[in-house]
Amino acid sequence: MKLFLSVDMEGITGLPDYTFVDSDKHNYERARKIMTEEANHVIEAASTFGCDEILVNDSHSKMNNLLIDAIHPEASLITGDVKPFSMVQNLDDSYIGAMFLGYHARAGQRGVMSHSMIFGVRNFYINDQVVGELGFNAYVAGYFGVPVLMVAGDDCACQEAMELIPNVVTAPVKTTISRSAVKTLSPKKAGELLQKQAKAALENRENVQPLIPPDKPVLRIEFTNYGQAEWANLMPGTEIEPGTTTVKFPAKNILEAYQAMLVMTELAMRTTFS
């Protein structure tokens, strides 16, 4: 049995603000250790359950946060960027399921450090369905017929997961007070919860269906300002919807839509605010 883990950082136990998730800030090294321990709890549960191949994909920022010298020996790790499929790199139809750890709520929603890929995005849409990173990644998994079995993160990310994916198991390790304050479990208690819920998710896997993406989806990205939309619109095949900051791209499938999103958000980050 092969299991895929995508590990983000904002939803990790005890992390309330950007000083823990920005590699230039003073709390980052502490957060890397907690992030690695959190992944290890899930790897341990999956290995004990019988998963014989566990692939961990570091999915935050430069995607080199997890400590390879401390990762559970039963896992393989994808680290670094640029990766053609970012947070879901190397996911394919050979996996029995995926688990998303350390996840956060989408842009514009209540939740700890909520956003969608970059802070210049207001909304992602696949056709008329609004999604964040969690939903977009679940659609890619669904393209390969892989269900998302568990989502761990703050309470708002877990609620978002339950609204998108019927019967998904969640592990809320912290509760939102504001976008930069949480009531959190201790790492020890969070580890116990993660192991318990990972085992429950694997036992429940037959009850969770893949989130199947639409055929030929239309990707729409609503940016916070017009300059970001102008940069994103430099990608061939896109157009800015008149009178908006939304850039549209008709894709041949969800994989093309996902890569278009990566390119458009990367271009949008070039906008200056002076």
C-alpha cells in the first residue's frame, strides 16, 4: 500500500503567525522541528497500519522545510523547488490515498494565516467552484482516482475539507482565535491525535471517494489588484475578465489548470506596490 503525504506549514501545531513560517524570522527553526515531528507521527501510524511505501512531499514556500536527518526512516521525502506539480508532486494513480498535513483555510476565509498560494489571491475558481490550496490539490488527486483520506491543520481548514470531501477524516490540532492567534494542543497531544486519526483514516478509506475534477475546467484567479492580473495575463491563453482583477484560463484538464495557476501566481508576485 502506497500513501502520499503533502505537508504544508501554516496549519502545524502551535504556529500562530508568519514568524514561524518565514525562513528569515526568529521562530522558523523551532517550527521546522515541530513540522517534522508532526509528519513523523502520521508516517509511524501509516507504517504500523501496513503502508509499505510512504512518500512525503514538502509543500511550504521553498519546500525545503522538513528535516531530512530527523524524518521517519520508513518515508521518502521530496524536498526543494521548482516542482512541476508543487504541493502534489509525484502523486499518481498508484497510491491508495493522500493525506494533507499542516493545511490552512483558503484566502478570504477565517483561519490561521489563511491564503491561497500567494497573498495576492482573493479566490481560485474551477468553473464555479471556489477552492483554495486544499481543494485544488484534492482535485489533482481526484484526477488520478486518489481520495484525500485525512486533512490536519487548524479548525477552519478541517471544516473546509469536510465541506469539499464527504467522509474525510480530520485532525484539528489548533483552534482559530484570529488570523494570527490560536488555541493549540501541545505537540504531544497533537501527536496522539494525528496517530489516532491517521489510523482511522486508513480504516475508513473505502468510504471516501476521490474529488473528481470537471473535464476541460476553466480556471479563474481573482487577484487583489489589477497589476497582478496584468502580470498573470502575460501567460499565453489567458484573458482578464472586463472590469475585474480576475484572469481566466480554459484548460484541457485539471493538470494543465494547476500548472497554469503556478505560473500565473508566480508572475503576479512580480508586482510592485510603490
